[in-house]
Amino acid sequence: MSETTSATTIASYTMAIHMALEANGFDASEVFRAAGLSDTPSQDPLERYTTAQMATLFRESVKSTGNPAFGLTVARFLHPSNVHALGYALLASSSLRDACERLVYYFRIASNQGVYRIDESEDRYCLVLEEIADGVAYETIDTWNAFVIRVFRMIYLPDFAPISVSLARPRPEGYEDLYTTSFHVPVTFDTTTCEICMDQAVMDIPLRGGNREIASEHDKILQSYIAALDAEDIVNRVKRVILQKLPSENCTKQQVASELAMSPSALQQKLAARESSFQDLLNQVRKSLALDYMEQSRVSITEMSFMLGFNDTSSFTRAFRRWTGKSPRDYRREKGVE
């Protein structure tokens, strides 16, 4: 799992947590206050909570309910509208394959704590969710996977059951039967990724509620919100400026802040709120580019050093050794790049 300092989840998702607590006789407002969150989140998809905030809310919820499978309870109260246009687009999908592909493309509207991909074989179609943020609550993953199955039952068959389900969480001793009941199949725990595997034969069956025109309109809304999220995300904005300025001598916090029309202290505060810093992002961008350049034999190590904004080759070599444990030349030799 790689670290994503800007991982967030749509705030309206927490409405389901609030309802699940209240429906089971717990004071939701008290739990939300203990987590430091408002219990009346906006429906605006641009209002987001960080991974740490979501983990704290679920931790307080589990502590209050005494139920380590609380995420499954939340899934029953999570309505497609709680994830805005993504939920409506899923409901209008023309097939289960169509719905899964939307999850791959647009999941970041709901959360960018993980990414979806599809793994296919002749008889199996697997929707794979990989966590890319550190500190994601187990209950978050439980909720989302159970919700996906619930949506599939809404748009396909009420008793739909996947072939298999795998969850990247420890086995909840004594609560396994709740997972079997929720997914209609025994669940495998402690896996590296979360997988919902289905029969290929059902993936392209036309869905009675499918409507390409409605789905397409919601796709357009999703695309506009993704663009807005990117524009609002200070981490991505800083990374873009770093990429532009790295080859020059102007890639400093002061210069990047100036480019973004803010003071260095304001930039520092905004990044700290996203559990990041200018130096962290500079190192991330440099490392990512360095590993890419390493695969390109035409780029010399000296050229690489200056393209990444280092004053000399030795400074780059020290940094590369911190990132990988190897010198640039040893790394290339192991990769077979001459």
C-alpha cells in the first residue's frame, strides 16, 4: 500500500453512519462530537473528510456500539444518493459490467482512499478495490463492499450473490456469520486487496432499470466534480507546480506559494491540514520522476539530477539511496538498463 496524503471521503457518506447509530439506539450526535465532526454534513460532494477523520468516526462508533462489524450495519443505511451522482449513475447502468466500469472511473467522487480495477478470466469477473491510503478504517471497507453488493441487488436481482468475496481486514472473530449473511457467501479475510468476484455469465445481462441517457447525464456531472476536486485539492495543485518548476532553480516553497497566489505560511497551513508538507510533496514528485527516468537509458544520471532540481549528482545519489536503498547506477544495473 502506498501513502496518499490527500485521501478523502465524501462527507455525505457519514449520514449513513448517523442513521445506523440512531436506528440501533445510540446517540449519534454524541459519537460525532467525540470524533470532532459535525453530525449534519453537507450534501455538497466537494465537502470531504480525511482518512484520519473517517477512521476516528468509525472508531468512536465501534466503541459505542461494541460491534466490530458495524460497517455492515452502516451499509444498510447507505443510500445511492449519499454518494451523489455516482449513486444515480450506478442505478441507471445498463448492466453489471457497466456499473463496475463506472466504479473504476468515478470511485474517487466517493473516496480516493482506494482505487478500483477489473480482473477477468473466462468464467470470473472480479471487481478489485486496492487501498492506497494509510490508516483506512476496516469499517470503511466493510461498508463500501457491502454497499456495492446492495446496489447490485437493487439493479439486478434482490437475492444476487457473488461467487466469492475477499476483504483486506483481519478476521473478526465471532462475527464471521454476519459477513456471510451480508454477502450471501463465506468471506475470506486478511487478503492484500478486496475482491468481489462474479460469474461472467451475468455481467452483460441487460438491466430493467438501465437507461443510457440518464446514466450519461450523471457521468457528465461526475466528470465536472472530478475536475472541481482536482482544482480544489491543494496537494495536487502543489504537485503540478512542482512538476513545472523542477527543472529550474525556482522550485522552492516560496516560489510555489507565489505561483498559487498565497503566502508560504498559508501554503504550509493548507498542506498541514491535509497531513502533508511542501518537502513531502517535493520528495514524492522527485522520486516518482526519478524511477520513471531510470527506465529511460537515454537519460543520464547527471541529466536526471538537474531535471529533478538537484544542485549536483551527489545530492541526487544520496536522495535516491534514501528512497530505494540503492545507488542510481546499482538500481539501473539490476533493472538491466544500460
